[in-house]
Amino acid sequence: MSGSNRTGQKPGLRVSRWVAVASLSLVTLFGCASIIGLDDYTVAGGGAAGSAGAPSGDAGEGGAPDQAGSAGASNGGRAGASTGGRAGASTGGGPVGEAGEAGAGPTPVPAIVGCDGVTEFQPVAEIVQSCILRAGCNPNFTPVRSISTCVTYDTQQALPGESCNLHSKTCADYEDCEHIGVAKDDLCGGTLKTRCQDNLAINCDNYQTDQFFDCNALGGTCATYTYSNNKVYADCKLDVAPDTCTGLSDDTLFYCHAAAGKDDLRYYCWENEAYGASCSSLAYCSGDATAGDATCYYNLPTCAGSSTTCKNNIANVCSTGSLFKYDCGAVGLTCGITSGTEYCFAPGCKAADVDTNCEESCSDDGSELTFCYGGAPFTVKCADYGFTQCEAGTDDNDVPFASCRF
């Protein structure tokens, strides 16, 4: 379902929504501190936060894992907003068994061996579970940050707006955090079509994966319009007065709107109306008003120069004026200084293990996912997290990734 494009998919649109954060390996992993669509939020310098058609994903700065900016960012919504969720809609799709029960603990994980082939260390089960859910519950198959990056750098803790997903045990928890989700049979099954329902923008048969956006949480009102491919799309319509969309109909250009006492909005224009989402109180919108390149950026501490230091097993990375703090110790790893963007390591692992030697993949029968935990391969069963299969692909930078999907 999530691995193949649907006929008639809206050209040029990404399934995710708003905020970009930083990526890990230079432009690939982090961008510039911008936030693009909830999962797309960037951090202080380059991401975008868009709406249904807006690019999403993290926009981290080159060199920092927190930026999201890479193509195929995860969907989003208001960076870190805690409101919303699927208003009045049944979620489902969350992990089964103990992992899927409200209040239950995370799925247990075994100790694994580091790159030296000898030293064992204990992965943090809660981080593993929430990162797997972040990738699998996201309608956008291509992640802003891979599971390996999410776990190794504990990016959900490092990036504003993502901490609400740290304790997620089900897809319903993820949806409450990101305000976007996979539209399953309860929303898009049988004869159900693209529509507005309880201020949810529900898109059926429009994208690679059916999805919904919670416009209540994203700061807008659900509305539908007919795209140039004659398909009806649903998105969150925004009030951007006195800004105007008069005479504009282009979903590839994004603009900012700021109102006193309110969150910044990032929007595109279609048929004279503005569609998009709030950057949330954790981010701000910035971009050239004439170029249409607006992006939401996370509010991070500022710093000068370009440097990386380790203190108490925390990597302090200053990149493009923004300070990123990656708590390697919190996920059982050790902080190390390298010439690149690798900072958190499992026992015996080196920069090459984090960067290239370990790749995400699926087992031959599609039941197991292997990702990289500080450079060391770690394998889990997708069924343990409520998913039916493992699917693999490559991102826009031809880097392999994999995730558990429905």
C-alpha cells in the first residue's frame, strides 16, 4: 500500500505536511535548521512547513541530525503541537498486544552486540518503539529522518515539536502529536471518498497512501478543491488576510503569514484561496515573499561559528547559527567527535559504520526490519509493533531506508 504510487497522484506534492528539522549527514540528514511539515519542520534556517501539498520533513542544518529538510519528509502538522488528533475519527492501526494497550510499556528489546562483535549494550525500548511508529504511522513512506537517525541521535528529544512523540505506543499517539495520519478503512474504505469530516481533511485515492490532516490542530478549516488532474483534494484552508491569493493558483510556492499574538502560518495558493498550516508556537515561518520559498523553522538556541563538542555524552553541534544537542548517553551510546556528522556510537563502532557500513533493510520474507543503532545492526519483528510488513526504498539522495508498514 505504501510502497507504490497511485495513478493520478497530485504532481509535485508531498504527502507530509509542515515542519522540517535537521538531518544527519549534511544536507541529507539535517538541513539548515528549518522545519517543514510537522515531520518536516526545519530548524532555524531552512525547512518548510506546508499543507497537504506542501513539502514536509525535517530541515536540519548540514551536519546536524535534527534538521529535516530532505525530500520526502515525514508529514507533520504543527511542530510539537499537542492539540487535536483525529477529531471524532477512530484511529486504529496502532501496535498490538502489550505495545498497543494504552498505558502499557514499550515492546521489550534484547541487548545487542556492538561493531566490535563482543561488547553488548542495551537499546532503549521506548525510543526504538516511538521511532518505529514515527516512520510506520506516517502516510509519507519516504522519511524525513530514518529510524536509524531517529534512534541513534534521539532526535525526538533534540528537536522542538517532536518530543510529544517520545512516549508513543500506538499510531493514535503519533497522530495526536503530528496531527496527520494514515486514513484506514474507517475513513477511506469502500465507497468513502475525499472529503471534510469533523474538520479532518481526508484524502482517499489521491496519494501514495490515503491520509488525513487535522485542521483543528493545524490552525485552519477543512476545504476541498479540484486539482488540475480533475481529482478532488482536501486540505486546511487558512485565513491570511490581509495577505492575498488573488489570481494565484500554484501549489509549489509557499508564503508566510504572521499575525500579532498568533502562530506564523505557511501557505500555498490554489484557486485564490490559501491552504497550509500553522508553524506552531515552537517554530517560525521565514522565506522570500517573492520567491515563494517559505519554510517553518524550529526555535533553537543560537550559537556562533561551526563546532561539535562532547560533554556528559551529549553532542553539542553548532550549525548555521543553531545549537543542536544530541543526547547519545540517553540511548545507550557514546559521544565522539568526527570530521563529519556522526556523533553517537555503539561499542566498537566508527564513523563509517554510522554513515555507510550499516544500512536499513527488510528480511526476505518482509517480516523483519533491520536498522542501525549507533552503527550496529539491530533487527526487530514488525508484528511486535502492530505492523504487517517491512518495506524498503531509497530516499532522494539514494540512501537506503526501511520501515514497518501496514
